[in-house]
Amino acid sequence: MSKLMQGIERFWREEEGAETVEWILVCGLMVAVFVVAYTALSPQIEAVFTAIANVLQGTAGDIGGGGA
């Protein structure tokens, strides 16, 4: 068996190695959830930011003092 495979096997058997693998899996799952949520919600989020930008642009025009 190669030294690399022996190192990987030792890492996998050790408690710290198992804990590291668990954290990697948890992080990967979190990334997957965020990607799915972003994909599902991005049109609604974009609509909210567009509405906010439109309101702010309308308000900025009123501040200029170009009133009657």
C-alpha cells in the first residue's frame, strides 16, 4: 500500500479525522441549502431590490428642489 493511502487510512481512523470529515459534510450541506434557497428566491429578492431602487430614485428627484 502506498504511503499516501496509508496516510489517508490513518487520517480516516483517527477521531480528529472523522470529526474533520463530519464538519466538511456539514459545510457542504449548508452550501447546498444556500444554493437551492438562492435559486428559488432570487426572482423575489431581485423584485424587492428593484422596488427599493425605484422608490429611492423617485425620492431623490424630489429632494432637488425643483418644485413649483
